Amino acid sequence: MQYSDTQIKELELKAKQIRRLIVQMLAKAGSGHPGGSLSATDLITALYFAVLRHNPKDPNWPQRDRFHLSKGHCCPLWYAVLAERGYFPKDKLWTLRRLGSILQGHPDRRTPGVDVASGSLGQGLSVGLGMSLAAKIDKKDYRVYCLLGDGEIQEGNIWEAAMAGSHFKCDNLCAILDYNGFQIDGKVCDIMELEPLVAKWQSFGWHVVEINGHDTKQILAAYGEAKTTKGKPTIIIAHTIKGKGVSFMENVCDFHGRAPTKEEAEKALKELE
């Protein structure tokens, strides 16, 4: 599908609004994970506003495409997108991480639009694989998307799922790697080097698309390429910037899991105007 310059601009503006909501939610909650939420914003905004087949009025619509957030700690991004798409009232965002809220610190099924709880890293691609196989067994044409973190793919279970995905020719499965180069303890390359990453996924039998994860045109083209690839699953390796959009958070490991203060949030929101 071809997208006009106007559609691209609208998605970019929507991503900026999502980033503003993420900052506001986390500042109000006083805890959470801004870095990885901000780095993946363009990827998930494009998915939900231009690619995914879904119905906010019927979150359990059987024909919907599935999305699973494997790196569950970045749920502020997902919650902001779901609210903007109308899955629940936007004022619910200000209850993030409160006792009894539908928006917990990691996603669970009390949130409209969430199919499977997540948080234990390394398991999400297996969840996506199960959804993919279910579609094939039931002869359904829905697609499955799964967002992974780069620190997360150091987990062995990811590679078991990768091997199975290609073996079963799950061409309805698209993994999205938020490759921002940082994890909770520091730089990914210092903790457990992932490269040569493209060659690794190709050797496991996956179709690989490597993009700038903040370029909306590249993102949409990658989703389109994944949809037309047959006989194997696709992974989109999206090079991103941790904390993207807020200058003092970008590539700063401290903001992996620290919410902005009130003063920091005000500064961030000015940058995101």
C-alpha cells in the first residue's frame, strides 16, 4: 500500500502526541520505563494507526490481527496507543500503576486490547508463534505482530521460538525488534553482543528487514514487505534511540526504568510540543 505525504505527516504528529502521553503518565505515576517506550513509539503508532486490522469497539473480534508486547515493561507506550485508538477512555491513563487500575506496570488481560499478559522477558515470541500456528490450524487470515527488546533477545527461549517459526513456515508472524542498544544494566554490546544480528536471524530461516525505526516511510514499507513475504516469518530490525524525542533521555541508561520528575516532565513536554 502506498501512503501519501499527508498520511505520513499525520502518523508523525500522532507519534509525538503518544510520546507526550507517555511522559505525562510516567511522571504522574512516579515510576515506570520511559526509555524503551519512547524508542518504540514510531513503530507501534504506525502499526495501530495504519497497518493493524482491529476493532476498538470489539477488542475480541475473531478476525483481528494480533499484537503482543513481549517487552512488557514498555506498556506505557501500548496503553497510550490503545487509549488514542479508543479502546478505553483516555483519563484511565492517569491511573497507571495504581492499585486496582486496568493499567498495571506490566500488561495483563484486564486491559481492553491485551490478549496475553507479559513481563517475563524472553517469552513473547513463543506467544506470538502460538497465535500464528493457531491461525494456520483454524485457517484464519489474521496476522501476528510481536515487539521484542534487544536486551530481551539474549534469552534462549527467543531462539527456540525463532527456530520453530521458520520450521513451521509461519509467514503470518512478524517480529519487531526495538534495537536501541541499551538494557537495564548498560549497553547491550557490553553485556552480551548480538551482532551479526541480521546473519543470525537469516540463519534461523527468517526474512530480515533492517530499517531506521524512526522513519515512518521505512516502517510502513517494512510492514508491507512482511505481509507479502511467503513461506517464512519476518523480523524487522529497527534501529532506534533509547528515549527518542526527549533530548536529556536519549541514550541515557538511567531512563530505562526511571520516571521523569515533575520538572523533567515539564521540560520534556516543551520539547515535544
